[in-house]
Amino acid sequence: MSSPESTMSSPTSPPTETLPPNEKAPAGAISPDRLRELRREVESRPTTRLARHAVAQTSVQDVALNRDVVTQTAHTFSHHLDDWPVTDQKNSGRCWMFAGLNLLRAGAMQKMNLKEFEFSQNYTLFWDKFERANYFLEAIIETADRDVDDRVVAFLLERPLEDGGQWNMFTNLIRKYGLVPKSAMPETESSSNTRRMNGVLLQKLREAARTLREAKANGATKSDLGVKKDEYLDVIFRMLVIHLGMPPERFDWQWMDKDRKFHRHGAMTPQEFAKKFITIPYDEYVCIVHDPRPSSPFGRTFTVEYLGNIIEGGRVIYLNAEIDLMKKLTMQAIEEGEPVWMGCDVGQMMRSDLGIWDAKLYDYETLYDTEFTLNKADRLLYHQTQMTHAMLFTGVDIVDGHPRRWRVENSWSDKDGQKGFYTMNDSWFDEYMFEIAAPKSSLPPELQRALSQEPIVLPAWDPMGALAR
């Protein structure tokens, strides 16, 4: 028997053969000779050795941080709208709601002469969860004849009740349920930390999916399936009340404005409150996206299959446009005094403690001695990018008629950035911005006409639906 020392390889020795001597390795296998070659190639590069030493002790983002970008990025803007504190979505995926409500609160604060104000994000969360449960169960009934491993059915079962959403889903909620001030339905532990609530809701909804599919297989009528669906919705509503509270049907509204003047409106319904204090025609807003994939022609409308929340609500419709038009519409709105709701791939080339986005913020090419050649269309096609977060543009720095940088109101508290506000250099807008909401009237005539087209239907798993997931 050999001693342990006689069989132990040195740290730099090549691996031993893993195949019998006369057996040939399959095509594509990595051979010991290839591994020795890789080691020699890496060890011959002094810069790689230096990078390895640095990254062993320091975050790769700290090592690759482009100091030129940091020192050249000022947090000042020629057009700056916000004079209010940021909000905090905490441990939830409600960015699209927060961004939408933050857009609406700007006008509400002005109308009520308030320095600070928030609409209830818990109220819109409650109704979105309840309506999404119904939307999911209707989709399960519609697809009940398909195999459970069908790609669409599998997708529905994987993501039946996410926190995310889209602009059209936000406006659906307002139209049907109105809004309330945060004081009328404040946050709960579950609204601020949705994971456990979502877990039990998902368990019940998947149980409902099994029940409905089995009932359909056993010959249940559409009416029978509707009865079973309603029984599950009763349970979902009860669970939501336990986690989030009962949404108010009426509430008293009174406030002291920033000039110490008292106001009282008395009892109001959520619909009355929304009508009274929403100051923009949100129903006239459309989603402008930049999707440069070859399969996505500019000037066409798109939708994503099974992307929605309210059965009778409007569909999620995107109008694909060039990135320069998106910038122009955003600049125009800010110059006219209105923030802009937007969706982007937030984590790319981002430094949250500094509050900076820039397309070259991290010099990974020098660090790794390689080029990264995927363009925006490639990144969409090859699953390297998608919409992950919604926020609000509240400022822009314009030089000679062109935007140089953008000010962004985030909803991640005031702990990072400039008290929660971030600076987006224009290079980042080109690469990682995907969507804004803009008034239809602000579009060129040919794009207004394009909105009347029947939209191209993208599959449920398309990256253009990712913000809702």
C-alpha cells in the first residue's frame, strides 16, 4: 500500500489520466495536454497574476472601477424637478408600483401643497395580488387541455404570482380600484417583505391549478370550473387580508399643508381620491420601448402572452421606437416639469454606493484581457439582459440640445446614491434603458397611427415581459 505522500499531487501538477490507456476521449473533451497549456498561458501573463492577487483580497468591482468615469460624473443637472425624499420598497419587487405612484405623487403634493406625501403602495399590492390570482387561474383553465409539461403551462406554473409588473398593469389597478393615501392602508411586515406571503399564496394557487386541470380532465363544464375557481379566490382574499390588511372602501382625508394650513375633505372612496388628486392623464400614456432585435421592427406594437393582471383591464402594449426618440420624449417631459416612469436593466454597470450608472463604469476588458462583444440586441437574444427594475427620471443635464446625464429617483431608500437619487450617464441610457411611459399626444403622427395596429404577440417567456417577473 502506498503512503499518502506518494500518491498526493503537488498544487501545480497536471491532473492524472481518467481514462483507461487504450480508450480514446470523446470529441470535445478537455484533455490533460490542454489543461497544461491553459496553466502555462495564464502563468505567462504578469497582468493576470496581478489581477488574481488583487481580486483575492478585493471585490472585483472595486478593482475594475473606472476612476475616470467616477471623477467625471457630476451630480448636477440643468433641469432638476425633485425636492422630495425617496421612497423604500424594502424587500419586495414592487418597483413598478413605487415608480408609478411616485410619478403621481409629484402632482398630488403640488396640489395639496405638501412637502412629503405617499400613496399607499400596500393598497395597490393587495389588489394586484388578488387580480393576478384570478388572471392566473383563468389562464390555467384556458390551457387545461395542454400537457402539464407544455412550455406555456410550465411557465405559468413557475411564475403565477410575482411582485413585478408593467405600466399598463399599474393603470389597470387605478382605473378599477382607485388610490388611497398611505395612512389609510399603511405597510405591513408582509408588504415590505413579500417572500413568505408569496410562498404560501403560490402553494395554494398551484393546488388550485391541479384541481382545475383535473376537473377539466374529468369533464367539468366551464361553469363548474368557474365555481371551483371562485372557491379558491375566497381563500386567496382571506390570506391577503391576513397579510396585508383589509383595503378600505371609504376613509377620512384631512391634512396640514407645508404652510400650516389645515384642509379637510371628509369621507372619500379610493376612486374619488384618485380622481381628486391625480393631476396627469395617465390613461393617455403609452409604453415606448427600445427593442433592437432583428425580429422586433421599429414602429410596431408588441404584447407578451399571459402578461397582465386584470382580466377586463387593458393589455400590456409596447410601441417599439428608436432610442433617440425615447430620449427626446423623456427630455421634453422633464423640461415641461413632469417626471418620467421608466424600465431598465438596473444592475448592469451600476455602483449603488456612488449612485452612478455608466456603460464603461467597470473596466472588465482590461482586467480580464478580453473584449465583451455582445451588443444590446445580442444581450436580449442570448439572455444577458432584460428589464429588471422601474424607476423615475426627475432630471436631465442638457448640453447643446443633447442629454449628457440623467437624474433618477429610485425606491431603495435614501441609504445609497445621493440620498436615494442616482446619476445615469447617457452612455448607459443607450445600452440598458428599455422603456418609458409617455403621453400618446407627444408621439410623432406616424407612431400615433401605429398604436392602432394589432400587436405582435411575443411568447410568455420573452425578455420584454421580465419586469413583471
